Amino acid sequence: MNLACLRNSNILYINCKYLIEYSHNWLYSIKLIKGIISISLFFSWLLPLSAQQMTISGFVTDNSTGETLIGANVYDSATYRGTTTNNRGFFSITLKKGVKTIQISYVGYELKSYKLNLVKDTAIKFRLDAGIKLEEVQIRSIKTESDFLKGRLSLPMIKMQELPSLGGETDLIKALTTLPGITPTNEGSSAMVVRGGGSDQNLFILDGIQVYNTGHLFNFISVFNPEAIKRVDFYKGTFPSKYGGRLSSVTDITFKDGNSNKFKGSFDIGLIDSKLTLEGPINEKTTFLMAGRITYLDVFTPFRRASIKNKKKFNTSREPINDEMVLYTFADLNFKVNHKFDNKNSISFNLYSGVDYYRIFNNYELQSEKNKYTLLNNVVSVKTTHVISPRLFAFTMIGFTSNSGNSKLENTQYHKNSIYDPITKQRVQSIVFEREDKSGQKSFVRDISSAIDFSYFSSNSNTLNFGISGIKHFYQPGIYTTEVTDTIDNKIPLLSSFRNKEYSTLDGSLYIEDEINYQDRIHITGGVRANLFKSYDKTFKSFEPRL
């Protein structure tokens, strides 16, 4: 693809020559893209032209923590022309040359005003203070682009924590099920169904990388720790061209970067689990965030084990104790380090790791069973942000995700051995080992993904988003092992194993989308997404025009 972008006043010229030459479908996508660009140019020409315009760009952050604020409103107080910050807290607004009063607002924060004398392009960082102090109540309607953002519903964590929750535990997915058109799959479950679709048709993205397993405790509690989340963007209607691969919904979750001003920590004890959160600056340019939680559903496990051992210790008959013990625990860890090279470039390392451990121990008279189930969920990513120019913003990501499950079953059998003692003339019974069976199963799905996204703010009324992404999938449907030991046929264990073939596929996408706002009356979002899915010698292509 050859893109040549030339700016003259408020007009953006884009020349798209070729996407892929060997497919009529790809040629059809070129026609769609050209049509969208033609509409964009048509409305760009209708915008008022002015040679004396300057661009203000930068970030909006929390004054106390330094966290970037997503979806904050930035506008000129005289004309109410403005924009909103993107999912990295970046904004770009173009105004006429002269003295301007810029106002910044965000839910749960005080309104701030800044007076600027625009004589050239300006890069600036705006800081907002949490809390609102009202001396009088004013009701004012201000139209911003956030009112028309393609069906997006943004949920700040401050608002989410006000919702009622089971056991006092704030749960992201349960909060979403309170919205129209969304229902849980089962009562109390953290899995959801959107507009009658399947629960597997919901895309969950965690700091730029998709997550497969979203529930602890058999989907009773979601894996997303609310203490580590900064913002949630949820789409249940139209999706931006950036997203694909699912039919029902998209949930884009952004983690906190960490407090850049002071070290802060919290420890919460709940009915189901406990949480520990630590965040703060490492130096002037680097911050960290660590949030962990663990359940104590198995808090009485040591006492239970001690009770069983005590029964066995005083068991004079030497027969197995009839008993059953069920244990379950889950834990997860979120860790993030964010480093800012300067006001235009930053990099972050993100880690999520979660585990579910379920065990069942059964002891019968002549048999004992042990069942163990383990589910591991790991996500690692490295992200960078770049302010290439006051109007061009870039975001890159490379990541790895792994979701694996293991199960083990051990079954031990005994028999009673009766021996006649000629001296005492009595029969002596004893429990003798007879047979042991072990079996195991393991499966996993792993992804290596990368993406690069661009946002070009050609004017206050026109934003062009485009990018490319790729995912390499690795699938292992199952690895099975068995081991048999008995005292009759063999003393040496008999081992066998079966391994399904491991599969790999390639999933790539290319998208372009234009957002047009003409005189605050007409709002058009048009784009196209081209998908490529390759599995061995088969290649599948699809195109998703969106308007």
C-alpha cells in the first residue's frame, strides 16, 4: 500500500494505489476505500478555510496520580469547538490564531480553563483535579464528539464501583450485564450474552491484546481486578473498523499506569478474596503498578488435612479412612511498568497472570481417588506511544498470551488379605496394595500478536484512523498420558501417551476509517476492514465495510 498524504489548508489527499493485486475481492475493497475517501474529501472541502490556524496537542492527566484520562473533553469556550482524548489520553485540536480560552472537563473532575495565545503549533499537558465543588448548579448542553462515538459506552471505574455487587466485590462483567441488551449466561455467572449472541462471540482486549479466559471460580468472578483498571470501553452496536473477529460485542480494558507523584498502597479484605495494590514512581520518568488478589475459599485446608492425618494416625485397623475433601483456590497478578522518554514518546511493560486450582480427594474403604484441575492464564505485552506531529499519533504493541488447562486423575485400589496363624489359631486381615491408575490431559492455545495504529487529526471535524495487526495462533487440542501399576501383572508401571497434532494459523487485518463532523450537524463514520486468515495451504479473505 502506497500512502502519500499532502495537507493544503484543511484538505487531506490520500492516494491508495494497491492493497493486493491478485484478488478481485481485494480490488473491491479498494473501491470501497476510494469511495470513503471521496466522501471525506467532499466534506473537507465544505469546511471553512483559514490560513491562520494553529494546532494544540498534548495529553490530559490526573493531577494527583499522573494517569492519563481517556475521553476527556477539550474545547474552545467561545465557539465550543473541540475534541476528546483518545484511549491514550492524547488530543489534537485546530483553532484560529489568537487568544483562546481552552476548557477541559471530565466526569468526576473539576472543570479547568486555560488562556492561550496561539501564534504557533503548541504541545501542552493539561492536569485535572478530582472532585467537584459546586457553589451553584448550572445545566449546560455541550456537544462533543464523545456523543457520537460509534456506539461506544465508556465506564470509568469511579462509576462502576458505585454499582451493587455480590459480597461487596466489584465485578466488571456483572456491571456490564446491568445494561440493556446484555444478560448473564447463568444466575451469578460472569459470562455474558449480548443481544442473543453466544458467549464466545464477545471480544475482550486487555491493554491491546485479547484474552480468552475471563472467569475465575467457574465463571463466577471475572479475572479483571477492578483495582488495576483505569477505563473500560464497551461496544455492543457498531464496531470501529479497528476491531473484528467477533459478532456480539467488544470490551476494551485499559490498565492504570501507576501514580507518578507519590507511592500509594491499599489492602482490602473481602468476603471472597483479599487484594493488595501498590503503585508509585520509580524515578521522574518511570512508574509502576502491582495489583494482586487471592481467595481464601480453602483457608481451612490445613486444618482439614490435619484432621485426616490424625484419623489415619490412630487408625488401628490400618484400613483407609472414608473421607472426602474438596479444595479450590484462585489468584491473579497485574504488573505494569511505564516509562516516558519525553512528552512525545513512552513505553510500557504489562503482565497479567492468573491461576485456578481445583482438587478433590476421596478415600473409601478399599479405594482412594485424587482429582486435580489447573487452569493457567498469562498475558504479556510491550506497548509504545509516539506523538509524531501535533496531528499524527501512533501506537504500537507486541504481545504474547497463553491459556492452558491441565487435569490429573489418580486411582489407587486395595484388597483385603486374610492369613491363618497356626499358633494363635486366628485369621489376621491386612490391607494390601493392588493397583494404581494415573491419567492426565493437557491442552492450550497461545498467541503471538503485534499491531500498529495511527490517528491523523486533519482538522477538528475530520479524524483518520488506520492500522495493521497480525496474530499467530498455536493450538494443542490435547496431550493424554496414562500409567498403570499392579502387583499381579507388572511391578514396573506401564506408560502410554497420545498427543494430538499441534495446529497453527495466521490471522491478519488491515483497516482504515474516517470520522467526519460537519458543522456539528452531520456525523459520518465510514471505513473498511480487510481480514486474512491462513491455515496451512488454505487462505480465507473477508472484507467488512462499515458506515
